[in-house]
Amino acid sequence: MTGVVLNDVRKSYGDLQVIHGIDLSIDPGDFIVFVGPSGCGKSTLLRMIAGLERISDGTVSISGRVVNDVPAPDRGISMVFQSYALYPHMTVGDNMAFGLRIRRTPAERIRETVGQAAEALQLGQYIDRLPKALSGGQRQRVAIGRAIVREPEVFLFDEPLSNLDAALRNQTRMEIARLHREIGATMIYVTHDQIEALTLATKIAVLKDGELQQFDTPDRVYNQPANTFVAGFMGAPPMNLVAAEIIAGDGGAAVAVLERAGQPPVHVGLPASRKRLVGRRVVFGLRPEAICSGPVGSRPDHAEIDVDIDYVEVTGADRIAVTNFTSGPFYARLPADADVHEGRRARLNFDRDKINVFDADTGARIAEETP
Amino acid sequence: MFDDAKPWIQRDWKLVAAMLIPAIAVIALLLYMAGWILVMSFTDLALFGRKATEWSFVGFDNYERLFKRRGFLNSLWVTTVFTVFSAIIGQNILGFAMAAALRNTGRFTKSFVEGAVILGWILPDVVAAYVWSATFTENGLVDLAILQPFGIETRNFINDHPLFVVIVANVWKGAAWSYILYSAALDTVPSEVVEAARVDGATPLQRAWHITLPILRPHIATNCLFITISSFVYFPLIYALTGGGPGRKTQVLSIFVYQESFAVGKLGYGSAISVAMVLIVAFLSIFYVRLLKDPR
């Protein structure tokens, strides 16, 4: 199995640099998701690994071999494109066999390999059909089949699900996850959909403006974002970000003064592990689901706030309350039976240990102090 | 029949009838003219002399003459050579090659070449004929710029290789059409499909042969249909350049029709040649339209 290593990879078009030196080390068998907003360079980066886009600077290595000057077909990769990119004039079988025929694989072996892939992807009965006679989901499976039969060391997926409807997207997502479990090959997957990123990835690379923001497990990217950008990008609704000034309270404990729009600030006492923040201006990050309704009660680790509920969105399992706590929207993901109503005042509380703290100037995460 | 028409049309039959009058008139006129030619082709009608007024039906005499006299078969051969080499091979391949080559060039080069190519296209045939005449005549551009410097004996190409000259002139004149059509067609080939073939290991030549050309097949058939028909019945450039000569060497069917009908004055015979041309063009069209369809 094969790992992929990116070493200070850069891409420029003329004077315009779009990828600014990315370092990534991808372990064999990993499922890596590149995620980020439109124009962040994630597709460009994938195409550079594929060999479809020249590498302006830095190196890309696959299995320990620098592949900067190796043509795409010789890199041991297969790619699944967003538009499926099936050959429209070829049948399903010919689409899958094309790469093998180009490599002069014996016909007997092609038949066998293509047959197996078609069966595995439930395409057996469509083998003689043209792509235009297939549904979107079937076409996507043909594209995946075409990638499988070449038995690549690394699979590259460029937003493969974005042309499918929601139900099919879920189903195909699970199929891709199953494929990864069965084949165990290294996979690199580009998406702007954070649900795909969180569910599929063993590790997520979050990109913004051609720079790597965080490269970590889905759990850590979600719960311990490296900076305010990652915090705001991952999760729907996103992490709430609130500006705060940390002052010294009784006995030297850190107390956060949370600024509110048009209302007096709220004071929140912080855990002992946040003592060194005193005197700094920071940004608090709080996941909507870390917020509960009602008073603190018997939970000493929690802090409470009173807010006006602007809007309640019922999503079935949850009620998303949008409040006026800060100048922007502040979301609380509450149980469906929570006692919150539009236009009324409500008391919310949250676990102080779940607060993420970021530097107000750089946006970078400030880790908890270890005692 | 009008079930899926808009309700207001269904209600008002008189309006529908009135609206149809122009279309019916045009179609009727076309059918009348085509019918007139067809009827004339069975007569010995002449442009002048006694047969201009006292003509009579002669059955299939004119059609027999197509195959018994030298003129028609010669012209059919000349037209076929002219069409195959100037349109199907010349314009088609040159147009495609230019479209493919200019896809990734800078805007200046592209505009310059496009301008030059289209200039040839929009230039009136008579002017183009003069230009090519000056190029290929004794001591013309080719003689002075190519043959003389290498010490090769100069010659009058229009006399020695007349068909070659009209073919070159027509390639030059018509390549713009194929270029424009193929430029647009190449834009319809999805770049991801070509990239997929690249990842699959296909060389540029294999990508062109296995991917791009098959995807472009309907466009190629459309283009061939158009340029074949237009070259098959082409008249002005050839007539202005050679008048069909020397002898009958460049006497394509359209010039043959013109001369038989208006110089010799045999309108009946000219009509028969026209009918034969229509049949040949119709046959070619059916061939291309079949090519347009998907094999499956």
C-alpha cells in the first residue's frame, strides 16, 4: 500500500500563486478529504497529485517516489471526476475496459476484471448500455468501476457526489466508504460538503485560499478546530464565535467578559486550565449542540446566559434556536421538546469545558493549559 | 392532429388557415419549379430556334444522352474529384487541423489566423478567382516566388494543372466554414472526459482517435454534408477562374449544365442534367444523415 507525501507544494498561474506551500503526509490506506470553500484550491491540489496540473514548486511523492515529472497514467492513480467524465460513445463495459485496452491487457483478463467490477457495483445488467441510458447514480458507479479496474494505488475523487440528489448522495457515500474498507487503498477525496468530509475521512485537510488550515482526524477538526476559520466552516449550523475579554476574578481565576450587541456584557467564570488567558482578548467558540436550555441547576461546570430568541428552526429531531446573543446569529441546537419560542426570552446554559478559545488577532486556537 | 396546439389556436381555424398561406405559397412555388424542371427534362425544349416554340416530349432521350455522350460522365468525374479533394479532404481536414491547433494559442495568433481565413471566405468569388489566377498564371506568384529561385522551369499552372488550381482555390475559400464549425464543436467536448482518457493512459493521438473524434462524429457528418453539397454544385469560382477549361478539364456539373442550357441552348438536356445532380446530392445526403445517427 501506498502513501502520498506533499512537500511545500505550490501552484502559480503566471504571477498569481493559488497554492501556497502545502505540506501533507498521507499514510497508506488513509481516506483523506480535502475540504474548503469554493476557490480554496482543493481541486487544483488534487489535480496536481493526479498529474493533470503541473506542480510549480515543491514535490509530490507517491510510494516514496517523486512524481512531479511522471505522466498521470504512470503515477498509479485513478480519478473519479465530478461530471463522471464517462466516454459518451462507449458502452459501460467499454468505458471500464478502455484504460486496460490502452495498456494492452490481454482480452481475457479485461473481460474478467471488468465483469467482477460490474458485478460488485451492481452494473452487470447494464454492461452493454451507453452512459446516456443510465441514471446519475449508475453513471457514478461506472466512473468508480472505471477507477477500480485499473487497480490503482491511490484513488482520487473530485467532488464525485455533487451532481447527485440528496438520497442518492447518502447511498453512494456509503458505497464509497464500503469500497475503502474492502480495497483498503489510499483515497483522496475533494468536497465542499462537510458532512461527506466528516463521515468518510480518516483525516481531513481543511483548505482556505490555497493554504492548509488543519490536517487532523474528523473528531479533532470538529471539536478542536485549529482556528476560527475551521470552526466556522465545519458544522451546520457553524460554531458560534463570540469576542471576549479575559479579566482576573476572585482568587486570580479567569473570568470572560462576553460582549453583547446592545446589552450589558455577560461574565463567565472559566475553568482553572484557562488561568493564563487573563488580560487577553480572545474569541470563544461554542458548538450549537454544547448549549442546553434551562438554568444551570446542579451542574457546576456550566454557565448560563439569558437571550432573546429571534427564530426557531424545527429540523425534526432538533430545534435550532437563533438568538441575539452576539451581533451575528448565535445558534443553539436544542432537543425537539425544548421550551424555546420565537420572540420570547429564554435561559440557556453551556459546559465551560467545551469552550474553544482562539486568539482575537490571529484566530489561532489557544490550547488548554496542562496543570 | 392539433391536439397539443395552444388552446387559442384550436379555437380559431380561420386564423390558422390565414397564417398558413405564405408557407403554402412558398412550398407550392418550389414544387412548381422542381416539377417544371422534371417535366422539361423529358422534352427537347431549346432556348432559341425552332425548338424554343415547337418543342415536344422525347421520353428518356435526354437521360440516355447523359450516358451516351461524353460530356456528362466527364463532368461527373471532374465534380467528384473536385468535391472529394477540395471539400471532403481539403476543407474538412484543414479546417479541423486549424481548429484543433488554434484552441490553445494566444488571442493574437488566433485572431490573426481567423481573420485571414475568414477573409478568404467572405471575398467575392470573382475577386478570389482573379487572385488565384494571378497566383498560378505564367510568371505568377508561384512561379516567381517558388519555382524560379530553385531554378525550376516556370509554367502556367492554370493550363497545365487546372483541376489542381481550382481545388486549391476552393480549399482556401471554404476552409473557414469547416474551421468555424469545428472550433465550436471542439468546445462541446467535455474537458473532464479528455482528462479521464489521459489518466487512463491514452496518448494525444489515441485521445483524438478514440475519444474526441467519436464524440465529434455528428458534427463531422453535418460538416461533410454541407461542404459536399456546396462543392458539388459550386459554380462561380471555377467558372471565373477557368471557364470549365482548358477543354473540359475543369468542367464540373454546374458549368456543364450552364453551357448545355444557355450556350448550346438545350434546355431539355440541361434539365435532365439538373435532375441527375439532384438525385446524386440526395443520395449523398441520405448517406450523411445515416452517419449522423447513433449506431445503437
